[in-house]
Amino acid sequence: MGDSTVESVLVRYIVDDVDAAIDFYTGLLGFAVQMHPAPGFAIVTRGALRLALSAPGGSGGGGQAMPDGTVPMPGGWNRFSLEVTDLQAEVERLRDAGAEFRNDIVAGVGGQQILVQDPAGNPVELFEPGR
């Protein structure tokens, strides 16, 4: 890896509907579309984060089947975290827009957080640092 500076981070999420995921991430979470070269693939960005959205079962790329035939699927518990300044206000805004949450706001040692789901069921953590 060397000592090069990281300019961005790429995270891949498997999503059932790339267009619905683009609408969610750009419309509700402030991402911008970097590329959308095919119906089954797009990259959206927010700051240094690049989020690759891949439909399962596509030919080539991150959505293709594994050697044993297993097809990648959305969901799971791994996630990235977006820092917000007013978590309660963000939750209300997203709920008003129809977003679904896995839990309620919880407090931890570093602040408070909640998990919102994209249209495919992938979690995104919204985090407000403690004061």
C-alpha cells in the first residue's frame, strides 16, 4: 500500500434496483452520481466516499456469481457511517420522506447513531458525535 494519501474510499453495495438506490442516495443522503454506465451499475459520491451500486447476478463486476454459484445479495450488517450534526432532525426528515430504519436512535460511548436502510435493505449508519 505504501505511504500514498487516500483521496477517496470505494465501498460496494449490492442493490436490487440501481435506479431506486441512486434516488435514495442522491435524493435523501446528499450523494451525487459519478457514473451510471449501465442499468446494473452506478457509482455515487459524497465527499471522499465513492459508493459502487451493483445489481446481483450481472456479468462481470461485483454482482457476478461466485464460483460455487452463490449470487451476491443486499443486506447484512456491515455499513459505512455518515456523520451528521443533528441526528434527530435527520431522522425526522428521512422518516417524512419514507425512509425505513432498522432501529431507533441509540447512544454509545462516542455519540448517538441510527441505521437507515437503502431501498435494497443495506444499512447506512447516521452518527452524531458526542459533545
